[in-house]
Amino acid sequence: MEPSHLTRGGEGRHPPVRVSWSDQLGPSGLSPRAADADRPAAPWLRSRPVTPSDTLDAKEGTDHVSKIAIVGTGAMGSVYAGLLASAGNEVWAVDTWADHIDAIRRNGLRVEGASGDRVAHPHATTDATEVGRCDLVVVATKARDVVDAATAAKSLVGEGTVVLTIQNGLGSAERIAGVLGGGEGVAVGIVGGFGASIPEPGHVRHEGWEMLHMGELSGPVTPRLTKVASVWSAAGFRVSTYDDIELMVWEKFLCNVCFSGTCAVTGLTIGEVIEDPDAWRIASGCATEAWEVGRALGVPLAIEDPVEYVRNFGSSIPHARPSMLLDALAGRLSEIDVINGAVPEQAARAGLRAPYNEVVTALVRQRESRLQPA
């Protein structure tokens, strides 16, 4: 393992993106956890694969989630909306992108790719107040938009509503909980193996369809989350629930931090970063800092060598380009603040600094300073 890159010291930065790639997994569908395939599962994870037959509901006489809102129907959100609607749920697509919403209203939502080719018919609106109370609200915006999304979603949330937030980086669930007045009913989702794009309004294409991990922000898995997980499973997703979702978030975060900022700054693919000595020094330094910060904050990471961990992950998807690089190529604002930019913030909590991540974040922010929000 490379030496520590952290130094002691204190420190204390709306419409959806049309193209999206989950940074957890690449086209191969290999999870970062595959790098540790020979390692026994950590006992605190208590992973539970979920199938449609696992459906549970706290409400007597109800065996499924009847009403779902997807807040943020860019590429990834549109995949969720289309597949959940095709499974027979009442789904509402909520977004500020009027052309996309109008196309869904007129012609339905075409979902094409790894799951097949179909036209789903979710409800669609640009005004969340039209929807009413929902059983499940999925926040599928970019991380920078979650506060606005949660504010818009207040009218959708009632007693018993589960709010599932699916973003890269750290802190989105906590920000949503702050808007909604607490973490009760807020859950965290981590997706992998999804590559998605919108060729035209009302049409989404996805190149992967792999897995969804979820867990509750406030504690262990409850029957209500098992119910939610079974709804996704019935729509064809491979779903597992976890008692300690924070650990899964951090394991994904290490890979995000390693490759996202470095690829965005250099323009290289993941494999090219690994093969380039200078780029790899930066990328592995970023990952090592994140690993040391996580351990300093008490996250029970069982990864002994973070450089080997991220190298194994990256080597499985050498041609992949993280979403931050795609954002840079398209001239869009990225999620730098919740990925590389989050490492120095978390380091400060532990009395540390993270100089590799500080520099990478500064370079990406400088490039984006000339852009308008996408």
C-alpha cells in the first residue's frame, strides 16, 4: 500500500443531466466488492437479496406499494420510472424538463436496452403538487439538486412514505432528511451497472441493468423497506438490503473518489488512468485519503489495501468513463463537491487534510467556473 497522503491540520463549496453512468459499476457489472470476493462478508453488512415474494407491508390488506413518484427523470430516473410503471405500479415522473414530460404525456416513455424495448405509461408532470401523497418517493436528481428536489417533494410525503435517494457521493440523504424534518422514512440507494442516455424526449436507452443496494438512514432494515425493495425486484431489478448502508456508500465512494476527478481533469478512461504513472499517483492518492478519512471517522471499512482495491475495480472496467468525465466533455456542472470535494470536508472533521483531493477538486471547480448550471 502506498504511504499515507493525509496531513494534520484544520479546514473549515436544475434540470436533470441527460446522460448518466453509475460510477459504482461499469459495463461488466462488476461490483467493487468483487475485488474482495475471497474475503468473508463483513458481519455488520447482513446483506439480504430481495425477491418479489419477500413483499411485506405494515398496512393490513396491502401487499404492494401502490403509488410511486420519481423526482428527477433524467436518464437514470427515466429508467426507474419506465420499469416501475411497466411492472404495474402507479408511477409519476416529476421533472422540470418540459419537453421530456410533454413527450411522456403524449406518447408514453420508451425504455430500450438491457431490459428489452417497451413503452411505459407513467403519469408525468412538471408540478409536484399535482401528484398527491405517495407510498414511495425516489429522488433521482444529481446530488447538487437534492435540496430543491426534497423541497418540491414535501407535498408527496405523508405518514408512512418512504423517500429513497439515489445519488453519487456523500451527504445527499442527510440533506434530504434536513429538508423533510428528520431521517425517519429516508432510505439510501446505491445503483450499479447502469449506463443510460436520453436520445430524445420521451425515450431512454440503458446499456446496463445490474443491481440496487438499499438501506435506511436511521437504522437497520425494517419491514417497510423490505416492501419497497420487493417492488423494485418485481420490476426486474436485482436488489439487496443492508443494515449498515453507510459502509456500502463508503465502499462505492472510494472508487468514485479514485477515478471521477482524475478522469475529469485528464480526459482519460479508467484503464488509461491506471496505466499512466502520473495519473495513477493522483488517483490512488485520492482513494487513499478517502480510505484514511473513513477509518478516522469510524467507518468499519474492512479493506486493508485501498490502492489494490480500487485498482482491481478499475481494471475490470478499463474502457469506462465516469460520469464526471462525461459531464466535463458535455460542458455540464459535475458532482465534484460530493465526491472529491467531500474528502477534505470529512477530513477536517477528523483534524486531517486531504491535499490530493483538494487539488483535484480545485482544478475541476476552476474549469466549471465558466459554466452555467445544466
